[in-house]
Amino acid sequence: MMLSKNKENAEWLETDGLGGFASGTVSGIRSRRYHALLLAAINPPSGRMVLVNGFDASVETDSGSYPISSQKYAPDVVHPDGIKRLEDFQSEPWPRWSFLLEDGRRIEQEIFVQHDSPVVVVFWHLIGNMNGASLRVRPFLSGRDYHSLHHENPDFNFEPDINEQRVVWRPYKGVPEINAFSNGKYFHEPSWYRNFLYTEEKSRGLDFTEDLASPGTFQFDLTSGPAILLFTIQSDYYRDLESEVEELRKQELQRRNKLSGRLNRAADSYIVKRQEGKTIIAGYPWFTDWGRDTLIALRGLVISTGRLQTAEQILSEWAGAISKGMLPNRFPDSGSEPEFNSVDASLWFIIALYDFFKAAKSRRYRIKDRKAMQLAADAILSGYREGTRYQIHMDNDCLIAAGQRGVQLTWMDAKVGDWVVTPRIGKPVEIQALWLNALRIASEWSPDWMPLYQQGCENFRKRFWNPDGSYLYDVVDVDHTPGKIDSSFRPNQIFAIGGLPFPILNSDQARKVVEAVESRLLTPIGLRSLAPGESGYAPRYEGGVRERDGAYHQGTVWPWLIGAFVEAWIRVRGNTNDAKDEARTRFLPPLMEHLDQAGLGHVSEIADADSPHTPRGCPFQAWSVGELLRLMDVLLEENSTIEKDLKAISK
């Protein structure tokens, strides 16, 4: 075995642009309930179901039988031993494994997902001219919701419908049929495989064992050419499988090659279809599309990568969802009620709108209905000024107060039962930065917003500055009590300087905040959500649901915050090319190294607060990738146009 243990546990991801995906580990051992081969979004991008969980594979030669797959079973048994033959793994342009057999044969295995279709292809071929090798593959099926687990039961339907190269299984009523196409032979050998063990689920304090149904095996002659196994929920028939799959591979390779750069290709994974438009998946494997996440990630994933038509589709769809000045935090699926439990999603819409307008101007992109988007921004600001849900309203100091008991409204939104871990009721610091930036942006087409912006900035600088600590309070007027403050040292204060178009603090205060944040919160891949030494600080994100959610914003590192921090760091140094050069050297290398440590080619959702900052949460997170892209494509360019109004920071 030539791969390190860390590399074995790293995860790969293949997405279909519809909300479905395939994923697993480099070792081939599925460690999550979400690791699957065919995981399809039945009502894109939602309604996800796991249909084909994985497979066992072995190569038969005249010198013996050699497994090239491994599973983990309870209590802690790895079988078969295919992992010991894994010689190499590459994640580009899609996952590709190389196995070295004891008799000298090499076998390559590839997995790729077709874009815009729930189709996954597994491809094996023999390297070299050695004869006498066949492949035996046994797929594992379920037919369950992707959050659930499957167990042996008498209702599973093993019986196949066989038609030449096509085998169809219909595991349960109401579950999509599983179509398997192969250039091998199918042998019906139904069996239950019991007690697969998912170590990541166990470590998260969740149910962690599963039983899977295996209806039979496919057998291939590797000496006559590549072995192909294609799974889909579509009824399309592949009559010339080899040539059609080769064309699929060619088309998919061309599509990916057009996406220049590894991070650009990662960005593409999160942009999916929703009805007639587009949306952004917040993270894989368990998130769908959320308002706050979509609008934050949009800036880097979509706008900074030049996907302006997609940006316009997403912004236009969200513009039509405004209610009482608020955008839902989760876009409602058909028949479901929208959820408006977010004070910042609506304000992030205006920030994303500013970036979109600026990019459209520089790229000479014609916006179809700019006026409708501007009216949407005005509706948001009017709703906040006049007052809306959850006691969100503009106070006499022209700042935004928000919150009520039992509801989490900011991005620090962990809740366990009735326990809101970080309620932050009152006037949270980043909400003011967003509000003031939104006022300044909207004043460009509606000048009446400018006086509120100016007065709000003045009061913000007076009310949030902590003269004893030389940093910003996290919340003022806590619980809507005038003068009550929360002085917890958190990263939210950085948005008063970076991460948004217009800095609010003067140069001396800004410099002190950046220095304090760098000293107390900065880690190689992001900012801690609470400084060490503060009450409630959690050094590790681990344990059961209550323990993990209790630590979620109590020290846990968030990579998405690195964009705002580095932008602030550059701004207080005058936005010079020297500052950008130093930022590249200091802050980018650890993030680029991280691309090979957890979710391959992507950036994790979170990490432990204490060293070694073990990655946690979703290994593939949209706003983490988005902010790194925004950092690289916008902030660190030699001729970057971060914000021409940087003179505001020196006033």
C-alpha cells in the first residue's frame, strides 16, 4: 500500500448538476451513510434517494482471485482486502484508482457522473497485454432517503427485469427503478449483506450500521476490453454501450476542461438546476440550498468565475421571493412553507447584487431587468426600516435590532431542541455591517438611503467600539435592553472592515481589530468562531448531536471567514500590491494544501478550534470554496478592483 492513512480517508465527489451525486473515500470503504454510487435527486435538487450504495469487485486470473474493493463491517472488520492492492489514486478529471495485483497485473477503475443526468459510470480496464483476467462485480442496493439507513426486510424486491445489456430492479413501491447497463453477463444471486459499519456516523453519535441487498453479480472478460457498468434511474436504452459510454466520457472531459482550474471545477459542483432556474447547494453530502449560504457563496462560485447569466437567474428567482422585506432562509419546495428565520440572508442579497452589477459593468454584460432587482433591494431595506418578523427593525440609532427568544436569526444558528446556543438577540455586529453596506449600495439608485447610512455609521463607531479591548463588541443592546453588551471575542467584527464592499471603521480602529482577530482567531484554514479563553470555548467539534451543535460556533473554525479576514488585512495595509503579495505567501498555501486533505479539491465546512485543526462537518462546502475563489480571483489580483472607495477607511 503506497497511500498514507490520511489519503485513504479523504473523500471524492461527483455531482450531476441536479442535486444528486456519487461520493466515497479513496480507500473505497464507505464511511458515511451518504457515500453512494447512485444517489439521485428525484425532484431536483431535492428528494434525494440512495439507490446503489456501492459494490464489491474482484479480479479472477489463472493465479488466483484478487479483490479490489473493501468494506467495513461491525464491530470493526475490513473485508475483503482490496485496499492492500491500491497503488495509486487520482481525483482529476474524475476519481481513478490503480490496483497492483500480486501476479503483476494492474487494473484501473474510474467513476464519473454525467452532468445534467442521474447517470453514473464505472469503468475498469486491464493495463498491459497480460491475458486471462476476468472481473466479478456485486452491487449493493437500498432505495432509501439519503438521510436514513436501510435494514434487512422481506419487502425488498430482488427480481430483475433483464433485456440484453440492461438489468432493471424495482426495490420498493414508490422508489425509482434502478437501471443497470453492462457489457458483461449478469448472474442472479440474491443475498443480504449485513452490518456495514459507517465510522463517520459512529463518531457523530448517530446510527451507524446498515444492511444492503445484493441481487446478483456481473462478470466481465477484461482481456477483450474495458468492463463498463452504468447505473441510472432514466429509462433511456443504451444499445451500443461501449461507444455511447465513450462518447459520454469524451463529452464530460471536454466540459470539465473548459472549467479552468481545480477550484473552478469544484465551484461547478454546487451550481444545480431548480425548476427553470439555478440554485446553489450549500454543501455535500447533507445540505440542500439555503438562502444565506446561496447568497454568500454566489459571489465567489458564480460572479467571480464569470457565470453572470447563472448569477442573474439565481438573483432574479430570489428577488421574487421577498415577503415583508425578508427572503426565506430556505427556498421553499413545492407544497412547503418558506422559512424566514434569517436576519442576514436578505442583506446578503443586496451585497451579491452589488458584486453582480459591478461584474456586469466590467464584462459589458447586459442585465435583463436591473430595475426589478433594485426594487427588490429597496423592498428589503423598507421592510427592515419599518419592522418585520422576529422583531427585526431599525432602531432610533439607525441600526438594526433583531431577535426573539427561541429563534436563531444570524449565521451562528445552532439549535438543539429548545436550546439556541448563540441567540445573539439585540444588535449583532455583522448585521450592522451588512445593513450599512446595503444602505450605501442602494443609495446609488435611491439617494434617500444615504442619510440613514451616514447616521448609522456614526452610531456604529460609537456604540460598538470596546475601548478597553480595542475591538468591537459582538452584540449591543442584548435582549433588546439598551446599553447591555456582549463583549465575546468573535469573528463577526471583521465584516466592519473586510468581506463587504464598504468598510465602516476608521483606519486606526480597523487596524487594531484586524491585529486582534489575527492574534486570537486566525488558524491556517479559517477563523475561530470564539476566541480561546472565552466562556464556553470548545476546542474540538466532536461527540453526539448536542455536543457538536454546542461547539458549532463556540470556537470551531470556519474557512468561509478567511475571505473577509484577508480582505480586511489587505485593506488596512493600503490595498497595495506588496500587501497582496504578502497575503498570497502567508494565507493561501495552507488553504491550497487543504484541498488534498478532506474533500478532495474542495474546502471543508468547519475544523477543530485547537491544533491540528482537524477538518469536520461537510467536506464539500459551497461558501468555503466560494470565498477562497473570491479571494483568489478578486482580492489578490495585481490589478484588483476590490473597492474604489477605500478612501473611506482612512477618514
